[in-house]
Amino acid sequence: MSYRPVCVKCGIEFKTKKNGVVAQEHTEPQPTGTPYKIWNGDLWECPQCLTQIIVGWGDKPVSYHNDPDFKEYQKLVEINFY
């Protein structure tokens, strides 16, 4: 059985806001961090306080910095993180 994430602050379940969010992982915080992986995940939001989280990551990135398609995936990035 799988449970939805729960907001610690509000004590209620997060709701799915968007499936298939493209997120770019950096080596360290921006602006100095170098982009090196691109992931797909699902954006969830607390319906009360509007805190957002990303869950449902794949087993591996969709692209690494040295892959030929990395620049194309970068055009789709919605969220950056490290």
C-alpha cells in the first residue's frame, strides 16, 4: 500500500498538482552550481498552506550532463535544485 505525502505543518495529505515535472539537478547551489542531471517527478501541494514538494522520481535521471540530448532536455526544465 502506498500513502500520499502528509504536510507536517497542517497534518493533511498533499494533493497532486502536476505530473511529469522536469527538474534539473546542480552540483551545488546556484549560481555557482553546474547542471548535471535532469529528472522527471510529480509536483504535489498542500491544499491548506500551499507548500510544494516533488515526489515520484524515476530510478535514474532522464539525461546526464554528458548525454547528447542534455541541451534539449534543459529547454524543458521547470525547477532547479541541488
